[in-house]
Amino acid sequence: MKGLIYFVAVMLLSACSDDAPEVPGIAVQSLLGAGGADDAGFARAETVVEFVFPADHGAHPAYRSEWWYLTLALQNQHGDDLGVQFTLFRQALTGSANASDPWQNGQMYMAHAALTEVASATHLHDQRFARGHPSLAGATVQPLDGSFSAWLEDWRLEGLDGVFKLQLR
């Protein structure tokens, strides 16, 4: 855990410096969206774009990064308040991919999940990392029925029958 905190701190502080360390072959500032040569080939969110659902629930690989985010305030069967959070981040490492080889898609994913039970002040959380691959992590929309899925291993956020009916596993 200490190593992860150090890594995140270095990445955040590096975005503020012109002489930041580099991930092999990729400037940290670029991974955080600072622009530059490493961003060549990626689309930039500079204008208003009309969303079209359910298609826009899926991945937008033209952009360097995106995420699927879900927060819920629920009650269990006993009336106890619960908070749930799930986020799946997609980060492109390169602007090109080999479409014929799913191992060479240049995508990395990180998922974070948390559950809070208010009455007992219990907070559980976990995270996972994986490279993009149909068996490991990704996001898709089925064109025939509009259903979508965003997943990392067996953590899965799925759209069921429309835009706002979701299932988190």
C-alpha cells in the first residue's frame, strides 16, 4: 500500500513539473492529460458533443482516458444506510493498436469499488488493475439491443434494457 501511495503522489506532483519522471516511453504529464508530443493521435474534448445513448455508454478509444462511475445511496433489508461506489478507468498508453491482436490494444484499466455501512461506520474498498483484453478488462455496447458492459475481471457494470437500468456485480 505504501508503494501505491508513493506512485500516486509522484504522478500527481509530476504533472506540475517540467522535468517530471517518465513511465518507460511515456511522459507522466501526458498520461495525466497535460498535452504534448505523447498525446499525438488522440482526440481532445474541446467542443460540446451531443451524447447518443446507449452507444455512448461504451468506450471511446479515440480519447486518451475515460471512466465509468457509479455512486449509490441505498438501504439494506433492515433499513440501514449504505453507500456504494464503483469506478472503472480506461487509459490509453499509445495512440495506435493492433486490431488483429487483442493483447496489443494499448489500453490499461483500473477499477475501484467501495461499500460503506453508515450505522457501523464500516468502509470496505478494493482496487484492481489489468491491461485491456476481452478476457480481462474493457467496455462494450451491443448494437442490437443497446446493452453495455464495463468490466475488469469479474467486476462488471452492465446496462440492462435501456440507459439507466444498471446491474453492478
